[in-house]
Amino acid sequence: MTGRAPLLAALALVLLFDPPALGQTVTRLPEVLEAAEAVYPPEARELGLEAEVLLEIDISEQGEVLDVRVVQPAGHGFDEAAVEALRRYRFRPAEVDGAPAAVTIEFRYRFELRQETPPPPAEGVLRGRVVDRESRQPVVGALVDAGEAGVAETDADGRFEIADLPAGRIRVVVVASDYERFETEELVAEGQATDVVYYLEPLPRSPYESVVRGRRPKKEVSTVAISQGEITRIPGTHGDTVRVVQNLPGVARIPYGAGAIIVRGGEAHDTRAYVDGQYVPLIFHFGALSSVYASELIQEVEFEAGNFGARYGRATGGRVEIVTRDPGEELRLVADADLYDATGLMETRVSDDLAVALAARRSYVDAVLNAATQLVPTAFEGMGFSVAPRFWDYQAKIAYRPSENDRLRLDVYGSSDRLAMTGVNTGVETDSSMETSMGFARVALSWDHRLDDSTRTRVVLAPGWDQIRMAMEPLLFDLNVYSLTARAEAFHDVSSVLSIGAGLDLLVSEQNMLIQLPVDEPGQIPPPDFRDMLGHLETQVTLVQPALWTEAVIRPVSRLSLVPGIRVDWDSYLEATWVDPRFNARWQVADGTVLKGGVGLYHQPPPPQTIVEEYGNPDLEPEAAWQYALGVEQHLVGPLHLDFQVYYKDLRDLVVVSDRVVRRGGEEVLERYANEGTGEAYGAEILLRYDADARFFGWLGYSISRSKRHDRLRDRTTPSFTEQPHSLVGVGTLELPEIWEGFSIGARVRYTSGNPYTPVIGGVYDADRDAYRRLPAPDSRSQRLPDFFQLDLRADKEWDFGTSRLSVYLDVQNVTNRKNAEGVIYNFDYSESDYLPGLPIFPSVGIRWEI
């Protein structure tokens, strides 16, 4: 019982918005060349409902359907089904005065129930499920064709059933959008059911493809959505989906591949990371070898270099969000190991409405580096210290669907990193040790509910724990944060012209700090040994940070989207309220051409260590930034697309170090920090991408930028710490089945300007310390490191055994073993200097097995 696709006789063609000019004549109305049948809404079928939907269709001069709008809705799922079907129609274009012309027509789509006749006696039954070979998720809407015996379409769980099959061997063909055609033979026994599971291979897909679900519109200016799949074969990413963000225009390269995300001339704390809307303190492990979340459970990664919407705040830079998926339908096991870490994953469906997934990763980088130091000591010469990093992470997911309109999910995940260094010169001890550890844990319970076809809500509650510890005897900074984050959101499609969303974004945290660092007092002469200035502080800070936001998507015409929004934040510790208005727009001016722009105000609280009283300034105010961006997206030819953007950031109330003496609590104290900094960042970004096909995908990104900071207390303007005027990244992966089935190679090339640094012009002997003190140059960050260049290569080979797959890969970073400069080191009296070398050639051999 499906909807009957109307043909020309059922068409009501009416010219609406593009009537012919005076003296012109419509010489031919549009004609249907290819029709598509709508899927009859299950709820309506069960209720025995029939309906007629009146729609408006924009048809181009080529006969393509550009847009479909519901004029007279029918509800019960008929509207969505009709729109989806009409988007797959193809027309012979209308003609005006004998020439093809674009028109808008009305179209009535009639849904009628077909009368079922009693089936003949069953001879055999073929039934089963169709699932995605990679993710094990059900493939919805796949057609299972058993020839003359019958055809079935998979339901929401990927299930199908074809009855009345003749006994014997039958040929089965399965086709679905975005999947390779699947063919097989089945033996059907008389009077019995044959149960099968068909695994479809997804077609190659661009790593930049936006996976849009429901009715979420594409509305931001600088959003890139990175999907899991072929992206894991990009060289230098360690097979990690999130690491691809580091290869996008506007993202600064960090020394030694460190895990911070610094975008558009900002600082590390300006960009926030999220997992399913919940803030996490870090998104990469030390060294950025891997992200903190298993790629196998990631649906996509959303990255916004700036101008993000009102739903997010407390950041003046960008946003990175890991969007995770529900566990798959079938039992799936994955094991992946290389020279540095090992990952395991298990997911399965427990019942029709309950599924679970478990994943974990553990590194052994410390053991590998120690062995490499012994085997190839010359490769690590000049570092002057030894490093022993270790990390692990875990994820557990339970997804429960009590009804078609509800989903409950419990997500437990966490991460831990520890980095120990020996042989560090502290200036007091020549062979000290340093330890840094970071970790977090989250328990997130979420409820997604659909009230009707136009309204949905989401509620998330997530207690958590964060920890940062940095110790270099006798210095210590230890921060433990116990937090509770909550989101309550609602989204409603008022009409085809207006959609609105609103919500609460709440963060409550208790921050416990143990600090043992030198403390300056007004008028104090620094003693010879900084250990005589050590202070000791144990304090607890409670923060309550609620925010209310609302945002609208206005579509006055079919190709224009206007997105105004506003966000109001409050901070209990700062006792401050700030209001951030934001606006974004997208306008499709022609087929394949989109203009976009945005402007918005963004605020973020100062870092926690700058507001505690003994070491900071409790009277600090939030930092602010006005962001402006303009861009164009252009389809060039075939799979080639271009994205060009220019941006400007006006930075205000930045926190800078202050040596002023102020009166606080009736006493004269050092101010230590003040909101006396300003700055600006501006530049242009170009992304030329080649959409994935059966053989190749890749992109080329270039950015040119400047980022300056002005310290009003010292009347000094300097480049930002990571200002990189030029940055070029090119990546690509090529399948080579003619050489070896399942074999692919890839390359990544990177070039960036060197980071600025402050040179040391000499040393002064300090007799009290029996050591030399450095004399920095008067002009801060006045010199640059040499430019950075690196070539990475990767080769993959996969064997397909039907129900399982085995792959091996070789990923080599810095193939040319170029000694890139990551910093400057000096001898004991600062009379000689040398560049601190970056990582040498860095190979990784791995094996992956999936069932």
C-alpha cells in the first residue's frame, strides 16, 4: 500500500512567480520525464488515511527541481513524503517564446491506498535486514528485488520480507541511495523462511559532506562538517576523524603537533570543544596523535572557525563539536593497533529498542619512544631531555528508543593523559623532572522527543570531572573541577518561512585549586632563589554560569536564509551579565553559487587561574570579540568546489599581566592581571576541494592572516603567539585497484610561516644563584622561526572476507626527515643558541580487523 505517483493527467501547472513579460508567450508547459513514488506514511496507512498535498515547485531551465514547498499541508507525514518524492522528479523544461525558461508551478500529489488482495498460498519467504557495511546501521528505503517473485523496501530498522517465492535458487539485487549495488543468489526452501543479512558498501563520500538530519538548515558562515569514512585514510591523521580539523584553513599549526585548536589568530582557550553539545576541556591527547573519542563512534565533526550561532557561547574564537552516533543494529567488533596505541570496539543491539556500544584505547608511546631513543639516539639529539607520554580513553553508550518519537541515551566517556619529562633545566636544578597530567570524565543522559512533525525538544544532563596537574619541583599547579552541565532546548518549524529555536545552557562547577608558585609583593626585591618567594594556595571557587539563547531561521524567499540570534550569559563569580547579538545569512544567488556573511558579539570568562585572589585579580571582566565574515561558495566543475572567506575580529578587554598596585579589601596589592589588552585578527581563507569519487578525494587549503595584540599598560603592540601569515595544506587519497585490489595511497603536504618569538640578547651572571639570567630583547616577539614544511605519506591495503575485513596501513610523517624549528634553546650563559628541532621522521605501521 503505497502512494500512487501522479503523471501529467494529474498535474495542475500554474505559472506563479515568473510570468512571461508583456508580449511573451508560454509555448510549452513543463512535462514530467521521470517520476518518483512517495513512501506512504506508516501511521497514515495504519489509520487508513488518504490525502492530497498541494505543493509549489521551482523548476530550472534544465528541468531540475530546485525547491519544493508545501502550500496546502495534509499532516500525518504526507507533506514530508510528497516533498521527498518531488525532489526526485525530472521535468522537460517549460518554454517561453520557444526558449527554455525557469518557472514555478503548483503540483497536487494524491495519496491513495491500494486494495490488497489475499495472497496465494506461501511457497517460501525471504526475509532479513540490510545494513551499512561500515557502521552496521540499518539502511532505510533500500529496494530488495527478487525479480518476478517480488520487490520489498526496507523499513526504519532496515528489515524486509518477500513472500510467495518459488522454491529453488533466486537472484536478489539490493539498491539504495549512496550505496553500491549488491547482487547475490539465495536458495529458498518450500514452506520455509530464509533469513539473511545484506551488507551494503557505502559509496565514496566527500569528507566535507554535511550530514543534515531532520529539518536542520545550513545556516552558519564558517561551518565544515567532517564525516567518518574515507577521511580516516588521510596521511598524518593517525586514522583519526577529529584530527582532520588541523588540516583546514584558518587553523594554526602547533609545535610538536600539540593538541590545541587555535583558529583565526586566537589563543588556545578561545576555542571550545564539545561532545554532543557538552563542553570538554580537551579534544586531543598529548602530541595530538589521537583525539579523545573513538572515531568508530563518531557520526561527524562540526568545525566553525568563527561566527557560530547563539546556541554556543563562552568563547571568542571557534567551536569544534564531536557528534556521536547510536550503536549499530548488528554485532560488530573492531580491533586496531599500531606502534603507538591500540583501540577496541564492540557494539550490538540487545533488543528491538535497545543497543549498546563499548570502546577503549590505550597508548604505549612511552615504551616506543624509549626504545627508539636507544635504537636511534642521533634522531633525538638536541632535545636535551627525555619524554614518556601515556594516554587512554574510553566510551560506553546505551541507546533506548521506547517509541518512534523518543530516544533516551546514556553516554559515559573519559580521557586521561600523563607526560613525564626528565633532564629539564629549571634554572635552579639542571636535571629536574616535570610531570603534566590532564583528564576528564562525563556521564551524559539525554532525551530527544518529537512532539509532532514540526516540533522537537532535547534535554541533556551531564555531571563531570576535569583535572589538570603541572608539577616541576617545587612548582605546582593542580586543578580539579567537579561540574554539572545541562541543556534544555526546543525547535519549532512555524512555517516554511520561519523556524525558531530556544534553550538553556547551564554550567555549574566547583573548582578546587592547589597552587605553589612565586608570589610578588608590592615593593619587594626578588630574592636570588625564586623558591624563597613561593606561595601556597588551596582554594575553592564555585561558578554558576547560566545562559539563555534564541535563534530564528527566516526564509523570505526560497534561496535566502536569515539567521538572527541572541544569547544572554551570567557569571556568578564575576557577577557579570553579557548580551551577545549575532546574525548570519546565506543567499543562493545562482545555481552552484552561494553568498554568505555574518556578524556577532562573543564573550568568554577569564581563565580560572587569573581570577583567584592571591595569584590573580578577582575583579577581572570577561574578554570580548566582535566577529565579521563574508564568503562565497562556488561549484566550479564536476567534483570541484571552492569556498572563499574573509574575516575580521575586533578583540577587546583582553587579560594582560599588570604590575600596577591597587587597593583591594583595604590593602595595597599587586593587580597582577587587568583587562587592558586589545587586538585584531584578519585574513582570507581559500578551500578548494575535490568531492570523493570511486578513486580520489582531497583538498587544498590556503590562508593568509595577521593577528596583533596591544598592551595598553606598556603601550606595546606585538604579533600574537601563533601568528602565521601564510599557511598551505594539501591532502589527497587515491585508490589503485589496477595495481592491487583494496590498495590506496595518500599524501599530505604542509607549509606555514614560522611562529614569532622574543630573542635573548645575552646573559647576566647572578652570583647569588651562581647562574646566568637571560636578557630578552626589548621588542617582544620581534623575530620568527624558520618556515615549517612537512610531507606525510600513507598506504592502505584492505582484504574483504565477506563478513569481516582486514586492513594494514603504513603512515609516515615527515618523510623527508626535515629538521623543522619549533623553538630556540640557549647554552648556559646565553652566548650561543640553536633551534629546538621538531619531530623526526615518524612512522606508524598498523593493522585493523573488523567483524
